[in-house]
Amino acid sequence: MKRGGHRVGFISDTYWNSEQLAQLLRAGSPGLVWDFLYASCDHGNSKSEKLFGTYLAEQGVDAASSFHIGDNDNADIKGARRYGIRPRYYPQASAALASKLQRETSIFELLCPGRPSRLDHGARTLRRAVAAQSAERSPGFHLGATVLGPVMTAFDAFIEARRAALAAQGARVSVGFLGRDGLLPHLIWQDAHNQSGVYLEVNRRVSLVGSADTLEPLCDLLGRVGKIDAPTFVDIVKVQPPAVMAFFAKYPDGIASGRELADALPDLMGAHEIIDIAAGVRARLLGYLRAKIPDFDSCTDLILVDLGYSASVQKSLRRIFDCEGIRIRLHGAYLLTLDDAFDDIVDDDTAEGLISDRVITPHVKRMLIRNVALLEQLCCSAEGSVRDYRDGEVLREDDQRPAGQLALATEVQSGARAYASRAGDLAPRYALQPYREPDTAARWATAVLGRFLLLPDDDELVLLSGFKHDVNLGTQALAAMLDGNFVNDQIIARGIGSACTAPAPPMWLAGSFSLLSPAHAYLYVLFGTNRLPANVFGEAQCGTLQVGLFRRDGQASLETISVHHSGLGELRLRIPLSRRMGVTMIAVPLAKLMRQGMLHGVVVQSGETTGDAAKSPDVRSIGDERLIYAGLERNGRHFHASSEEGTLLIPVDACADDVAIYSVALTSLNHDRILTIDDHGATGGPAATLAWRKTDFAR
């Protein structure tokens, strides 16, 4: 416009004055000049009020000859029209995208504290531009285009930077994307680069067996498998040692735990057997690599691209190459890394992650990796995992995942590829360089990915609710991705802090927290960033209560238990029982605590001791249909007692362990929360709530 002879300037609603606004503009575009600059705080009026009128009067121009560009319909468009100025509307992000961006800013500040959350070299502007110019497509495509695409495009730039650095040193570089969840990075690479990149179906199981010269690696692998049978073992090692077959024959249905097999294996197989097995796997694997990678034997450096995390395949391939005298250097390029696992990477090899310890703390990274199974499924190929090779071709396991999940993942991948392609066109047009500073790009990739994995919105939860995780390792098992009831039961039994460390499944723990509420998901993020103080969100004793215990022999007794309140204001009752007590029913006088309230659930844990039971993550819920409300009116989870005799009866099941703990979670609806009691039993809460009298429940 300046070159065309027009007068150009800025009019802005802002709490910055014109001098500060000028500094901001020139920082964004050095050498920028203008004819006028109006900031609302200098004039005491906004664009919706009189600021446009002030501009017209001071500049002495005809309104009809003025042209205003803005992104706010009320202030920019309606405000300009009110004074006869022609407007041009460039919409802000859609409500759905704006909500994601707002959550990303919050996540950025939690995961990357102390870093400026607004300076991203145009990454967010590029996302808005791509979204504004994209045709409306399916929800899966939209997820790929607005969330996964930006992350994978940043990852692609990271991979290319590593390739270019090696090539600049004179290396002959090949880039291999490890299947199955390396498929999406491979597709984006192929779309964006002329260089050849190959998709390599090499997994941890095959590479580890091929690299083994002792039984230790195989034992380590098997120890991570929940259950295993003889056919699965044979599929892994390709032989049927008689002693191992006899081992399986001792177990019901021939199924043992992986840990039991791993412990017994050194006595069932000799070291020479695994050496022979490994040699065969190595030969078939190298035949496959030579068939897939052009000029494999003249390559000096091979970049292995994967989502992460500890470079196990890279390390196994290094041992395989060393055994066969292959001097190709290996360089891991990972999205997420457990950097402390790289200590044993050999000197000539390298391993680096886009999201590394230089970007976020190891504690935060482990939270992301705890929830990364969802990302793996979205990036994954629609084929079963490799189990072996024959004549340079892949032999795969059957894929157990639902067809609908595979179709949705393909849609998401299509959206991600569309974003990467469109972003490549638009970034130079608008002079945006979101990957100019690698650390900044990595932090924003972390924020986008972290928001998706840790704070999903309702649309994403609905879209992905049917996803299952393919456990792999030669099994046919599918693990649940989402389970809100599991998280609720964990919170009732162990508190929110312990629930945040619950083992898998469910594989998507943060999403399972989100099924309870967005607030629960945010508390999970706070825990993962060390901002969930235990003395705020933990539990504290606030009184005692006597409960009735009915025994198998017909006798009944009263036992005093402690009442705790949680950081969310809920009450927790925990009733420990010994198997020797022979209790068949627990009577909890709820009306002594509250006349009306919400029962969140009743759960049970067990163990050899009270401590073991309290720590156990194996939590079982007592179904609502089994609970008896005596003298209580019930509507869903709400209950109301007309008198102090209202009682909850909980059936006690037979338990194989010595101790069982029954936990009850409640929220009162008829009084303020009870305050914590001090060492002398005093409390600041309502006195009436602690005046519980003994009652004989035997009648």
C-alpha cells in the first residue's frame, strides 16, 4: 500500500500506549514505517466508540476513501461502518480452534515455565491461516489438520535439520522411518521432500531377538508381557525347546505370566540356543534392510525416525550391525525421548529428540509418555506388526484393532498431511518461520501435543472413545484407551495423587480423567508438573464414625473408623477387614454424617497386610445394584435420610487375601465441609456433624 502511494497506519484497541505499540510492531517487522498510529488507551475511546472518529478528524481524510482491515466483527467491522469507512473482515480463529489455542497457552506455561508463550515465530498464525483456507471435512480430518499436523510438521523440520547437518559433513545419508507408528512421519516426509525416505518395519521384539547373544535380552522382553502361551513363545523365537513346552504344560490352559517365564527361562534354554536363533533373525532382517534401503552397503549414516522413547530398536540394530561388521552410523531422531536412556549409545552414533530434556523436565516428559499410546495409534499403519521376514519381505501378525479405528486414524493422517502441505505453501507467502529457532519450535510442538494428550476437549473424547491399544509383543490383546470408572474408583480408594500414577490400562490416563471432568484433567496436569500440593489435594482426618459389622456366625459389633475429607471437599470412609473376622455385611450410618448427600461409590482393595491393600492399584467397584439403602431415599447417586437411622448396607465378598479395605466416597449437600481436627480432637467445622452417637445396628 505504501508503494502504491497510499497513507497507511494502525488503529488498535489496546492497553499499550502508542509508543509501546510502535515498539511491538517494529520488533515484529524491523524497519516498518507508517503514517499514523492510534492506541485506544491514549484517547480514552475504543474503536467501538469514538476512536475512528478521532482518526478521521485528525487525519482530515474522507471516510469513503478509507479502508480498514480487522479481525473483530464488533470493533473493526461494525465500528468502521458506523463512520462510513469500508471494512475488510479477516475472521479470528473459530470457537473450537480458539478454545484449543487457549488451552495450549495454559499448557505451555505449565510445561515450559519461564518461556514467553506468545513468541512462536508465526506458528499459531500459520495454523490459523491454514484452518481459514481449509474446506470443512470430517472430524477426524479436522483433528489431523489443526492438532496433529502442526506437531508432525515441526517434527519433519527437526528430521530434515539432522539430515542436512550430516549431509553437510559429507555423509551418505539414508532416512528410515520405523514402523508401525513411524508411518505418519514417513508420509509427511515423502510429501515434502525429494530425498528418498524408506518405511522400515522393524520393531523392538524382532530387533532385540536378532541382537541377543545371551538370554538376558529375551528375558527382559518376556518380563514385560502380561500373559503368554507356548504358540506365542514359538512365534517369537521360532523354536520349540522341550523344556519350555513342558513349562507351559504345567499352567492352566497353558498360559503363564511373562514374568514367570522370564524367571524360569535360564533353566529351560541354553545360551547356545539363543545364539543360533539370533543368527537366523539377523540374516533375515539384514536381507530385508538391503531390499528396502537403496545402496544400503554404501550408506555411511542411517537416520532412524520414530516417536521414541529410549532408542531400544536403535541399540539393538547397533549390536546387529556390529555382529555383522557393518559400520553404518546410526542416528535416532525421535519425537519424545527419555534422555537418561541414551547413556549407552556408542560414541559414533547419536540419539536426539524434538521434545527432549532441553525442552521440558524428565518428570513432565514421563507424563506425556504415559499418555502417548493414543498418538501411537493415530500415527500407526493399518497393518499388523512385523513378526519375521522371508526373502526380503515382511511377515506380519494379524491386526486386532477395530476397522472403524483404522479408518478414523487414516482420516486423521490425511488431515495432518493436508496441513503439512498447505503450511509449506503459506509460510513463505506470509514470511512466517515457525521452525527458525529449533528450541522454540520444540516448545510449541510440546504445547500442542501436550494439550491434545492431557487436556482433550469433549469433541475429541467423543471422536476417540472407541480406540483400543494394540499391546503387540506377540499377543492378541487390545487394551482399553479410556476408562473413566477406573479413575473414579482409584480416586475413591487411593486419593487423586495416587490415581495420577495409576498403571496402564487404561492407556490414555489423562483422557480418562477428562471423562470425569475437565477440572479433573487439569488436576492431573498439575500433578505431572509438580504443582499439585499434597497438603491441599491430599486427605486429612476430620472425625470418627462407628460402623456396624455383621459376621457369618450371626454376631454383630461396632467398630470406630476415621473420617477424612479430600482436597475437593468430599468425605472418605475406609473400613479395613481381616478375613479372620468373617464379616458378611457392613452397616454405615450415613445419616449420622449427613441427611442428604451424593454417594460417589464404594470400592474394595485387598492385600496380605493393611499397608499392601491400601497401596494396591487393583481396585474393584461394588455395583450400585448390590448396595442396600435402609431408611434412605435414593435418586441416582443422591440420597436423603428422613431420620438419623438412615444406613447404607455394603455386602462383603469372600477374599483370597488376608486384608480387604472398603472405601466409601461422599459429598454432603446439607452442611459446609468439616474442618480438619487437631491433635486434641477439636474442629472448626459444624459441631453437630461430629456429634455421632452409638447405635445398635443388630436389630
